[in-house]
Amino acid sequence: MTSALPGATTPVGAARPSAPGRWIARGLLVAVYLIAGVAHLASPGGFLAIVPSWVPQPVLVVAATGICELAGAIGLATTRFRWWAGVMLALYAVCVFPANVHHALAGVAIGGTRLGWGYHAPRLLFQPVIVWWALYAGAVIDWPFTTKGRPDRAGRPPLPVQDRVRPGSPQ
């Protein structure tokens, strides 16, 4: 069964080999989220310090974020769960953004050290890249590395097909 998506040439459920760039991006993101997940669980103090006061049960939230990071990294490393892991890690990056903003604006010290805007400005500006990175590594999007396909009548770009295993499709 082939895909009915515009510009799609890969059978639904079939995975193409990853391009080297996507493979590298995926491997780096898996490593980053594995390290961050372990850090959230093993040493939550620094993460607790940047949780905004309006977030309920910060200890539970920090532990949950560590578990999400580990699950996302593992999912991204698998073919079966890669697409969903990419989507969920992108959403995760959006959800933790308020903590990063709070860290910057409140001048929260971690381990007695206050990080200046030389750290915070690039970190905050990099957040959209992290969202894109998760989507790209999860093969949810190909942008900006593909020119295949054309936008539909509403101007939406075609859905990606490169090495994507769609949710619910057979392996």
C-alpha cells in the first residue's frame, strides 16, 4: 500500500534509511536527553531552583521531566516510536520554556552561581531550534533540507516521507 500523501513515494509504514545528517542529529539529541534525564533524577536541586512558583509540586514535576527526557531519548532511538518521540520532545521543549524564562528573569542562582545574559540570551533564543531539532530527528519534518513536493492549496507544506514510520502503521 502506498501513501496518498502529496510527493510521497515511500510505502506507508516503510522506513527509508536515515540521511547521515538526520542520523547525527538524532544521535546527539538522544545523548543530550539521556544525560539531562539522568541529571533531573539524580541531582534535581538545580532544576528545582528554576521551577516557577506557580508550578505545583515541583519535586514531582522535575522527576516527571527527567522521566520524559529518558523516555523521549529511548523512543527517538527506536524506529517504532521515533515519530511520537520527536513530537513529544518538541512539545516538552515548549512546556519547559517558562522555567528557562524564569531562570533568566529571576536571576536564579544554581549552586551559588548566577548565570548572566551571556548564557540566558543564547539559551532562550536556541529553544525554537531545540523544538525543530526534535521534530527533525524524529522524522516528523524534513524542513529545510528537502525541496520535494509542493505546498497544498492552503499553502501547507507536504508531509515528510523520509525515513518516517507513521503511527499505527505496520512495521
